[in-house]
Amino acid sequence: MSGSDVTATHCPYCALQCGMKIGPGPAISPRTDIPANAPGALCQKGWTAGELLTSTERLTAPLLHGEPVDWDVALDYVAYRLSAIRAEHGPDAVAVFGGGGLTNEKAYSLGKFARVALGTSQIDYNGRFCMSSAAAASIRAFGMDRGMPFPVTDLAEADVVLLAGANVAETMPPFVRHLDGPRLIVVDPRRSPTARLAWLHLQPTPGTDLALALGLLHIAISDGLVDEAYVAARTTGFDDVRTSLASWWPERVERITGVPVHQMRQAVRALAAVERAYILTGRGAEQHAKGTDTVTAFINLALALGLPGTPGSGYGCVTGQGNGQGGREHGQKADQLPGYRKIDDPAARAHMARVWGIPAEDIPGPGRSAYELLDALGTPEGPRALLLFGSNPIISAPAAEHVAERIGSLDLLVTCDFVLSETAALADVVFPVTQWAEETGTMTNLEGRVLLRRKALDPPPGVRSDLDVIAALAHRLGHTFGTEPVEVFDELRRASAGGPADYSGITYERIADETGVFWPCPSEEHPGTPRPFLDRFAHPDGLARFVPVQHRPAAEEIDADYPVYLSTGRVLAHYQSGAQTRRIAPLVQAAPEPYVELHPDLAEQLDITAGDVVRVSSRRGESKAVARISDAIRRDTVFMPFHWEGANRLTNPALDPTSRMPEFKVCAVRVERDS
């Protein structure tokens, strides 16, 4: 970067993918041409993102057993060990774990590397912990998963927005400006900063969102608020759902959830009384062992009210990670091939075999989901080697102490990172890789808008990109992979052609000219698809599906030994596992340490005062943190942020049977003042 250069790019953090400029210094300023954050907003994380590029903790040489070595030495060692492990134990003895922050090009190359160069079925990514329940529910209902099937700017024109389990005021603050216009209904066990903005706050017992959604739909039906013409013309299956709701009368739902009946009626009547309304879900509703059914119940409510596919209304999922949408579309998920194709679909396998130049039968079948993959590491039937890209499961996985034990039992752990994260510190080999502003690539934001993240400056000497690492290992295993992002993207376009997530008409030039292109976009003449469901849904008959679901308790209920609910989430200053943000001084000053948030009544009962060190224990482990006393939390619940080591030692790895999402959002704990 020369002294006068300014590069237009995007933020390294959440799925809003705010536009920003990087100038000399590197200095950060907001762009005004990206709708997500126009006319020029950034959050605290975005404003300070430049400090990450000059961090003194950057890795600049490969580490082999903790010692710096030349690149060829590290690459040769990894290739030799991978070959030996595969030869002795078979291709599934090697696993790959990716990340929802990787560019589309990296996600695509990683999936291809696993299936072509390694021949393994054992690949998944941390987006399984983020988007999988909403994705499964959307595919079931609409035939396609595009988290938010409308531009985020549409929300500002709404009359009412119901936000279930999302704290956007802290997780993606510029999103809030799109909620300035509508009346906001928030579903959250905490009075979060987002809930404080709400016209109506529904505060359910943790783990009961599904019952609440069933109660809301029961009210819509019994009060005659269903859009019968829409249901008849655009959906199927409503009669079965209507029948399934007979026992979910509001008073019963109040007993289960703690949400008063009059508040439920307020919410439903507000949504039904206006012309433009949206229902959005986030991780709070989704990160449960019944997350898919919970999202389905909210989608059923939206369909009954005639919202999805109606101009000015809809259902959407607030994607979390920077490329949480694109990361699950192009092949780093255990059951998917590029273009959002199913890996067990013969036509999809034949298409990818032609793109990759291999026999279709050589493409492995579905592998283990993220937690199941981590749980199997080092076991007699599980992988003995793991290649880890863009993830830090020692912090982010549920039952994290158990996951650390499994990782520690591997014969080989290889990580790509730009700092020594908690997981990288355990690795046999660490490859130092480029950061967001040191490479070019595409990201797909929460709207399904494909964006171009441009390289703004050169990386430190000795640092290479993830694409370089993948290609160098593939070469040593007898395969040729591209290293130039545009070259990889052009192959991704061919691979996605004809799939649900069709990028074949999207080019770097179009993205730059149009400040993003919405998929599906099947040709360069196609305008892109900002609102895919206006005419028809993606099922063959064009109709959306109502799906009957039933509430069930949390996988782990409170009892005499563990009498308090734990819920986890994010705070404004930090992001994901904190590997980035905990290295930026202003963010550390803003949020220096983890904490336990307790209601004053619970704190008094436990003889805990603000500032005490509190020990929180579950059946999986324990964690210590400083107490914060707040009436924003329910009396029966404590809250811990998950950006530090500790919170996920406690969380429950019970899995959703459809999405394989772990139950991060509720478990039973014991809380004590630490002696």
C-alpha cells in the first residue's frame, strides 16, 4: 500500500459484512456505498479492525512442534504424515475442520481438498454451530436456505419485526439502524441491549422458544388472524399443523414459558394487523437440540400470517459468522457439495466429478457433523489426524474440556492461523496465514449478497494464504489446485452452476460494479435474485411446506444438584472465540474478562455480591468468572459470554436430530461463590 492508497473492502467480522475503507496506517473508515451499513456506520469492532493487522502476536514462520521452520520443511512433514496415516488407517483417518469466516474460495478449495486430495468424508466446519438449524428448517419449509431472502434494507420499511433469539445491538450494531422504523418485538430470556429497544419484550424460560412459537400460532388460528387466501394459494400442509396445535392453548404455554398470555396476544395481533411484517430468528432460538423444530414453528407462524414471499414482509435468519452463508454453500459441510448440492444426490456427484475430473464413485459420501467429528478424534474408529482452518474449537465447541482431550489424543494436528490461538497452541504444525485485508476473496453476507473483499496491503514476510497452503499440500499429494482467488472463484462458478446456490453468473467485475450480486445468478446476463420467493418457493410445486412440530423439554433440565439455567452469548466488544478481538487493546479495555450475570434475587440467595469470583459447574466441567448483578436476567438463569475459555466447558453437546446443532443455549448448572 502506498502512502495515498485507499482500498474499498469489507469488515473482517460478522455476516453484515459492512463496507469499509483501509488507508495508510492502516486507517479504517466506513464506506457509504454498501447498503448494509450505509450511510457509513461501523461498530466498535469494525473501527478497531486495523489494529489486528499490526498485532505483535502475528505468526510469521511455520511452527513444527513449537519451533520455527522453513515452509518446505513444514509442508513436507505434514504431507508425509498425512500419507502415512492414510496408508495405514484409510482416508477417513484424516479429517478437515473449516470455518464460517473463510472466503468462498477457501471454503470451496477446502471441500475439494478433503474429497479429492485426501479422499476423506470427514469434513465439517464451525458453521454447524451457527446456522445449521435455521438452514435445515428453511430447506424443509421453502426448499432452499438463503438465511435472509430479502435485502436487509427492506426491514426499515416494515411496520413490525419480531426478533427471536438475536441480540443485534451487540452482535452487529449497524443492523439496528434498519430497525429504527418498525415496532420491534424481541424474544429473549435476557433484557439484552436489543430487548431494551423493543416495543414488546417476551422473556421466556430458556429452552422454551418452541412452546412459545406454538402458542403464538394457536392464538393466530383461534383469533381468526390466519391469512387463509395466502395459505390456500402458496402453501401446503396447514391442516396437519392446525390439528397438531390443539393442545397448545395460551394458558398452557404461559405455564411452560413464563410469558404472559396478554403479551403473546399483543405480539400476534401486532404482526397480523399490519401490511408489512417480518419474523427473524437468531442463535438464541436455534442453538438447541430442538433448534430445527423451533425455527420451523416460527416459520409456520410466518406462513400462517402470509409473510414469506410477500413484498414488504417475510421470514429470515440472522446469520452470524462473516461468511456463514457462503461457507455452507460450497462444500466444507459434511453432507454438501458446491452450489448447495446434496452429497448423496447422484446428479450432484456426477456434476462435481466432471468439474473435478475424477470418477463420481471416488467422491466420498457424507461424513460426521462438527461435534460428532470432534468427539470421534483419536478414537479407534475416528480420525487420527486433523487439519484445522479458521476455527478455535478449544473455545467454541460445547463440552470444550472433552473436545480438548480428544484433540490431544490425535496423532497429528495441523492448524492454519495468524496468531497462536488456544487450539493452535496444541498443534504439531502451525502454518502462519494471511488476514482479511492481506488477500482478496468473496464473502456472502446474511442477505445472500456476494461481496468482494479486496486485498489492501501485503502480509508480513513469511506469511502465505490458506489457498497457498491447500495447494502446496495438494501438490505433495499428487494434485494441482489453484492459488489465485479469481481462478478459484471461476472454478467455484462452474461447480455451483445449476445448483440451488448458483454463482455461475457472478464475476469479480460484476461484484465491483454492482457492490454485490445476489444468488442465485445463473448467467452473466441475469440480474441476481434479491427476493427469491416472490413468485414461488423452491420446492418443485412452488409451494411452501407447513411442518407439524411439538415442544419438548431441554435436553438437560434443572434439578436439585444443578438448579439454575445457563445461557451463553456474545458481548459488543468481542467476536466468536475472541482469537481476533482479545488481541485489540481498545476492545480488551472495553471487555477485559468473562463474567457471570445473575439476577439480584439469585445473588442474594447465594450470598454473592458484584465483583465476587463465582464458580459455575455443570455435569461437564466448571468455570470461574466475576459476578455481575443485573435484573436484566431471569431469576432462574445466569448468563456467560463465550469469547473466553470457560463458558463452553459447561455447555451441553446434545444434538438436534436433524441439523446436528449442539444445545449451546441452555444447560443446568450450579452457581457458588468461589471460596
